[in-house]
Amino acid sequence: MAIISIEGASAVGKTTTSSKLASASGTFHIPEINTWWKQRPVPEYREWWFERQADRWEIAKENEIKHSFVIIDIDLFQPFWYNWAFDFTLFGNQSFEFVSDYYRELILQKKIGFPDKYYLLTTNEAELRKRKMNDSTIRRGGFEMNLQFIEPQKHYFKALNSFVPSLVTFIESVDVDMNINTITNTIPTKTQDHTYSIELFDYMVDWLSSHKASEFQLS
């Protein structure tokens, strides 16, 4: 029993891979927040997004005992690295300290945790644009802006791998079936020790606070 999370840029194949893998293996797929929670409070309070991430974790834990593994589409900790990639100017200018303090309490209370393994799907910008043009079934709002976090995101996940070896597997997303094959062959067979690791959380926070996303963006 394990929980995995699939990440990557818009149009890289996250949702297609997640959905097809879930269907092929008979496991449980947890989509991104916008898919399940289409209605938001007005005005939207600062913690709403984080609460939904905690909800997704609770759903993952409930289904983990029923399936060989559970797939989380898009990282539960996305509010950290995504906002970091844009100098914390998004989501009503939520500060890094606010996000860190809120998530720390969630981890201490075991209301959110790290997946047993991450899979980061990657491809080049030209291919992403091609896939976007060829798929009219999905509206990809903010596609151009999201291209800016591709390189910072890679370095962030490489940093996590340096602290917890093999936490992240990087996959060149050429073909969905190939993605699925790689994932299937590398899924952990049991829950890992880092699930509620404050040490991993502190490392993540320290790394993000001591690096600028602009260091890694291609010129």
C-alpha cells in the first residue's frame, strides 16, 4: 500500500497518465482541486486551498487500505513551490511564513503528509506547446505563465531527492504507456518513513527560503 503523486508542467500528461494508470491497475485516482471543488466561497478565505489539500490527503489515506496504491494528481505541497516560483505574488500575496506555519500544523496533526513517491513528468517547451494545440478538450488557463516554473520545479524536486534518495523519479514524458510502465515498475510496496517527517518539511522550507526561483529560470 502506497501513495504516489504525479507532477509536471501543463500539457505534459499528468492527468492522462494518472487516469489511465488508475483504470489499468484498478486503483484510486485523486484529481486536482479544481476538478472536485468547482464551487469556492466568496470571498475565498486564505486557508481554503490548504484545507482542500488536507481533504485530498484524508481521501488518499482512506483509500490506501483498499488499493495497492493511490494516485494524487498534482502535489499537495504545490502552494509552496508554485508561489515560490512567482516570488510569492500569487494567492493574495500569501507570505511564505503564513504557508509554512499553516502546513507545519497540518503535518504535526497528521492531517497532511508527503507521498511515498513523486513522479515528475518532463518534456521540452516546444512539445508542451504542440500538445496544447492538439488537445482542444482541456482549457489550460495560465499556460504561458506556468512555463516559467518548469526549471525551478525541476531543481526543487532534485533538492528533495538529495534529502530523501529515490523520493522522486523523473520521467521524460514521451508516451503515456511508457510513463505508466515506468511508474508501475517503481511504485513502493509499502508506506515510507518520511510520510510525516518534520525534518523533510524543514529541509523543504529551508531550501525554498534560501533559493530564488529566478536562479533556475532559462533566459
